Amino acid sequence: MPAPAAVPAPTPVPVLHTAAELRALPRRGRRAVVMTMGALHEGHAALVRAAREKAGPEGQVVVTVFVNPLQFGAGEDLDRYPRTLDADVVVAAGSGADAVFAPSAEEVYPGGEPEVRIGAGPMGERLEGASRPGHFDGMLTVVAKLLHLTAPDLALYGEKDAQQLALITRMVRDLNFPVEIEGVPTVREPDGLALSSRNRYLSDAERTTALALSRALFAGRDAVAAGGAGPREVRRAAEAVLAQAGRARPPLVLDYLALVDPAHFTEVPAEPGAYEGEAVLAVAARVGTTRLIDNVRLRLGRPGGVR
């Protein structure tokens, strides 16, 4: 007798590909959404777990998986960005998701690239926006569309993408989206490297160099925690680590290091006492062909002000 055909393993949660399927998903309790571009790792899993906790056992967690072409500029890694939907569904389900929404580009942009887009404004032109022109317009446009499609009560985003989180928060406030936005702390690997889908591009030697990003941020953080460090000292502590990494093999090529206020992402003044309150120490750099970002949050003007 011929061997029986292999029976595929059941999908852990429903995977929806169209807006119609998403609308037909029975809704219960409070809905929380986690938006991703796939290639899910422990950082995404932490977001889903936080969403599960916020939604509660009677609520619903929807994870979106969509590689948004509007966020990629010329020469960026759209074509090689990892697509691992089957594995993503397993991670999402194991972290507490109730459904995965994985639309095609044609489903999200049925008329092709949209002529009407969300403009990120002045904040979107700083730091990441200056390095990647148009990136934040594309990001906000797809976030707005996915918020409309998923209609959540709560949406969670990682603090590793601090400027993205600030812009989404501002968009929701300025345009009266009926949704609560919450940030979730950055998840790091044991050696300090912030989890990112792009980490898989790094060779062993490149990864060693890339650790300078978190070391530089921690140096700035430690200067504040030790007491007495103002913005100038925080920057200098981080710059020293990055300068050394710039002489490594392979070298770290710095894009920016900035100490900014978290509301507008404008530079904190260097003069002692000129700024007090929460600040974001942010860095972006290339190692080989891979561009990485990271940040830590500080509280300036008070002893031990780190979180």
C-alpha cells in the first residue's frame, strides 16, 4: 500500500491576508495590535506578550506582518529583507497572539503607491529622517492604514525605534486616532546588542564591532548614573567608545550620535542646567553593509536619573 500523504501541521492561529478576512474576524474584548515587518525575534515576542497582558484573557491580540515598500529608500535592503511568515506565525502564536494579518502590497496599496500620504513634519526630517529621506512619511502612511484596518484599542511599539514611536504618538494625537499608543522597552541579547532583524546580516567580526553601539550608550548612561554628568559629558563618554570602534577591523562608520528630547527629537543644549528631564541618547552606524540603530533613555538634571 502507498504510504499515507503527510498531513501538514495545523496553523497555530488564523492567518488573514485580506481586509475582508480581517473585518470578518470575530472581535472580543479589548483589541491590541503589534505591527511588524516579519522576521520575528524575541524583541517582537516581548511586544506580543505585552499586548497579551494589556488586552487581558478576554481581549484579542492581532499581529501584522507586512514589509512596507514605502519605508525603503534607494539602495536600501527591501529585496533582501527576510520574509519568514511560517516561522513568524509560530512566534506570534507562542507569544499570545490570536491572529496574524499578513497582507500583500496589492492589498495594502490597491491603487499602487499612494498619492496621498501622511507627512512626518519637522520631526521626521531629523536624525533617521535626515539619513533616510521619506522613510518616516512611508512609515506613518502604513501605520495609519493598518490602524484603520485593524481598528485596535491599543497599539504597542518597541522603544528601540524611539523616533518612530515618537512620531506615531504624535500622529495619533494630532489626527485624533481613537487608539492608545504604548512603548515597550528594548530587548537586548546577552552581550548588549539590541535585537534587530538586521543582526542576521552581521558576520562574527562585524558583530564584535557592532557591540560598540550599546557600549557607547551604556557609557553615556553610566555617566549620568554616577552623578554630575551633563549633556556634554554624556556625549563625550559615548563618543569615546564610538571613536575606538571606528578604528576596529571592520570599522564602525558612524551616522549620528545625538542626545535629544523625546517629544521633538531636537538636540538637548550642552550648557549645564539648560535642560532637565527625560532625554534619548540615540546612535546609528554602519558595520559592513548593515545599518543599525539603538538608544537609551536618560533623565538629566537629577542624580541617578536613568531608566
